[in-house]
Amino acid sequence: MASESEQVRALQQAILERAGELSGEHIAQGEMTRNKIIADAREKIKLMEQKELLAARVNADREYQRQVQASELRIQAELDRNRWGLVQSVLDKLSRRLVALHKDDEAYRPVFEYLLRDGVERLGRAPLVASLSNEDLKRFHDDWQTLVETCCGDQAEVRLSPEACLCSGGLRLVSEQGDVMIDNTFEGIISRRENELQQLIFERLFSTVSSKGTVFDG
């Protein structure tokens, strides 16, 4: 039968062995926990990086689209300015052509007669007063009545105003009472038909709208 001391030593040995086993289990468990924490942390970091990368891509796409839209707006604005500049250039050329037309007696006279006849037809045959440019007053003064009869018939009453109007050509007709008026000066026609002129110019330059009529149709 084992002595008491041997039993104590055996018990101590068993305790030590058990402690060693528990210690190993705790170490293994700790290692597993540590590895899991590290793996979870790495996964979180990976997810965060993916989210940041996705957010960066989204932001980059938005910034790219913003820059593209801003660039398109700038280009469109520049195109609009260029188109308007071309329209204005054509209108300036038209004004210069009208000035040149006014200086050409042979070419200008039928245009003036048309504008006179058009104005009389629009206002009726009531007594009218015609205002002309200073140059046209000198040009048509001596044979004014003959010009009126030739263009409008011998029943038309159109008195020539002694006061010149500021225009580069054409004429302004007013009733003697001053209650009705038609401006058939070059400037009046251009102002009255500005939208149609712009459409006509755009059609010729860019083929985008249809033209209607001619400058001296009304």
C-alpha cells in the first residue's frame, strides 16, 4: 500500500499535468481568438478599403461628369456666340449693301417706288405725307408728283414733307392727321422683320430653319 507521501506526490503530479493541459488549451484558444481577431480586422480593413475605393470611383465619375457637362456648356456658349457673331456680321453686310444700293440711282429707284406703292396700298388713298432722307429729298423733289402718279395712280395724294427723316433709304408715310403711319425706311423694315431676317440668315448659314419671303415684302 502506497505511503501517504507517495499519494501526495502523485496528486501533485496529476495537478501539474492537468495545469499543463489547461495551460495548453488556453494558449491554443488564445491563439485561435487572436487569429480570428486579426482575420476579422483584416476583413474589416478590406471592406473599408473597398468602400473607400468605390466612393472614390463614384466621386471621380461625378467629377468627370461635372467637368464634361461644364465643358459642353462652355462649348455650346462659344458656339452660340460664334453663331450670333456670324448673324451680326451678315446684318452689318446687309446694312452696307443697302447703303451701296441707295447710292446707285438706277438700282435704287425701283426699290423706292416699290416701297412707296406698298405704303400707299397699306394705308389707303387718304391724303398722306411722305418723309424721306435728305439725299432722297434732293433726288425726288422736282418730279415727286409724277413719281407718285406713276407708282400709285393719279388718285393718290402723297405730299412730300420738307423735313428730312433720319434714314439710309426708303420712306416713312403718315396720314395728314398723324393717326396712322407705316415705316418703310430701310431701318424700319429691318427692325420690323428682324426675326425673319435672323431666321433667313440662320437658314443660309446653318440650314436649320426655313426662310419666308424677302426683305421688302412688308
